Amino acid sequence: MYLVYSLLMGLAAILLTPFWLIQGIRHGKYLGNLRQRLGLSFPALERLPGERSGAIWLHAVSVGEVLAGLTLAKRLKEVFPDRPLVVSTTTMTGQALARQRMPFADAVIYFPLDWGFCVRRTLAAVRPALVVVLETEIWPNFLRAASGRGVPVVFVSGRISDRSFARSQSWLSLLGFCLRPFLADALGRAAAFWMQSQKDAERVKALGAPADKVHVGGNLKYDLQVPKSTPLADWLEAEVVRDGRRPLIVAGSIVATEEPLALIAFGVLQGEYPKSLMVLAPRKPERFEAAAQFIEDSHQKWVRRSNLRVASPGGQIANGDPAATISSDVTVLLLDSIGELASLYRLADGVFVGGSLVASGGHNILEPAAFGKVPVFGQSMENFAEIAERFVTADAALQVASPEDAGVSWIELLRNPERNQKMGETARRLVEESRGATERAVSAIRGELGRVPTAG
């Protein structure tokens, strides 16, 4: 069955090749990291000492997983200082953020494509003692190759969304006679599954994971560290005070086609607060230009972050507009950068978390909540259903059905500062009360390393 799976992966790659080529030419995606994903070249690994104990390999698919795993990555480096920490991602945005937010990692690489020759080469290059996979990205050939080398793979903060589980059950009902033993074999090769909730634990067991390897460990996202201020946040705070630009709305993790909806919500607010200012932060860099066009079409006066002479997180100043102020007629700041959004939530009078007004599954609401801000989001929160339901039930967040409702929600919170403060305090408390998944994960990893201290 592994051969059939690999052949299907190859067929999918052939069919997707035109798309990859177009994306590579237009946006610089895929082609630049192809050699790494094929297991052919790892410049970051070449800089590591030749003689070393087995590395800890932490895999975080994209931006959300990198942010969720930041605290765990730091703890692993503290607890196991003699072991190299290698971090991998799948997406370019995740790679950029990992390099920026995890400078303590010994190497940051791309995760291999799930063909046997790719994963074997990558495992040989990394030489891990243990692999930690954040959430539940299941790659059968990788699990098979790791177990063949005696390398335990531990899933941490695992979850299986309603959509993913329903899809897998549909496939199992059609092809269960061959898929069930295949999944059971692949999942059985993992060392442990530390899932976010009991529901996630039951679901991974239903897919074939051995019951004795499945545990409930909580959600790493609650262990996020409140981001430190950045040069941009300090500058924007001074600008808001200087020109009385309140309320400040931060709309983060905006996905494709959601930009005009966020602007509609902001337009509702502007009817009552004409001096308001919005920070619009697209989720992915390839949306920066489209977002700029949407803002232009909305007839808002706007400015790009990249055109402001404000130091980036790396300390560099962009070669942009020499003016260090936002003119009074500017109403939208397009955040066309990576890694600066989280620190801006601290300044916000109103928050919108994107990927939720369109059918995208939502994004993490915990960053604004950790600052005591009330997250406002739409109906599509399948990827964060448990968190969203918990916060809404506790009156610590607002879920809306339309962009107009989002604008009205901001207005109502601004009109009622006591309620706004109480909801924000509840949001912060829920984050604080739910911490602890990181230490449980570290304990589980220590146990696995105790059984297999090194790997070739």
C-alpha cells in the first residue's frame, strides 16, 4: 500500500507541476526550496558540528504552528542544550517566521516531500534522536522511514478538525478495506500522540492510532508568550497619541477575498468615528498586492508599512517614504510585512481575526486575547472551533455573521468601555488558566529520549 500511496503522490505532483511553475515564477514559491524538499541540499545543516548527539527535530507546518510552538522550542533548547534543535516548516511564510522568531534554533529547513527517497535523505542529514510534529500532519512515508531508523515521532498539540475528520470518514467508508490497515500501520509507527482534547484523542484513535499511544496534553497555543514591543508598535503608538487616531482597529490574518469585507466593517465604524485608523494585515505575502488594490478600490487613503522609515524586527530600515508620520487623511495602514502583527494587538481598540468571514476555517484568536483584547471573528472557525466556542460562551469574544456586524460590534464595545474591559479581562484569564501543554510535552519528550538517547 505504501507503493500505491507513493505512486498517487507522484501522479498528484505531475498534475500540480503547471501550478507550481506558475506560482514559482509569479511569487517565488516552491522552486526556491525544491532541492531541500527533495532532500538534496541543506546549507543550514552543513554549518552544524560534525560530531554531535542526536538532534531534536521540531516540525511546524506554517505560521500558526510556528507561533504555537515558539514556547516549546525555547523550552527544548533550555532543557536539552547539548542537542541541536532543527526546526522545519512546509510554507515559505512559516519558514520566514521561524527564522525570525526562533534565532536560537541551530537550523531551520523545509520539510521533505513524502516520498521515501526524500525523507530518507533528510533524516540522514538531520540525524535526529527524536521528531516532534506540531498538531497532526500525518505523512506515512516519513513515519515509516523514521521508525525504520529507530527515531521516535511524537505528535504534540494534536488536533483533527470537524472537516478533516468528516473527510477521512468518507474515504474510509468507501475504501476502508485498504485504507484502514494502511492508516493503522502508519499511525502505529509513531511513538505517541499528545492531543489537544479528548475529542481529538478519540478521533485519532478512530483513524487507527493505538489507544495506548494516545494521550490528552492540551493546546500549545495557550502557552504563547505575549510578544514584546517592536519598533513599528512603538512608532505607531506615538503616532496614534500625536494625532488622536482613535479608535485603532487591528484586522489580522486576513485571507484571500476577505480584504473588502474587513474594509466594509471598518467603513461602518468610520461612520461614527471619522478619525479611526485600521491596520490591515494579510495572512500571506502573496496577498499584499491584491490587498493594496482592494484598499485603493475602497477609496480609503492608505499607506504601506514597507514605505515607512521604521525599523523592521531585524533592525533594518526600509528605503521608503522619509516621513516618519502618518498624515491625518490616511485611514488604512497595510501591514505588508511578516512578524509584526502580534505586537500591534496591544495597541488595538478593536480587533478582527481573519479567515473567518469567508470559508477558510478561521485563525488563532489567542494573541489578541492574551493582551486583554476582545476578539471579533466570523462564522468560519472550524480550525479553532473549541477555542472559539469556549471564548464566546464565556463572553470573552464576539462571533459575527457579516462585516457590518463586525463594525457594529466594535462600536458597541467602544460605547460601553466597562463591558469591553470585562470581556477583555475574561479573555486574558482564559488564556492564563489554560497554560501547561508545553511542560507536559517536554516531559513526554524527555521520556522518549530516555528510551532512545541517540540516533544515527
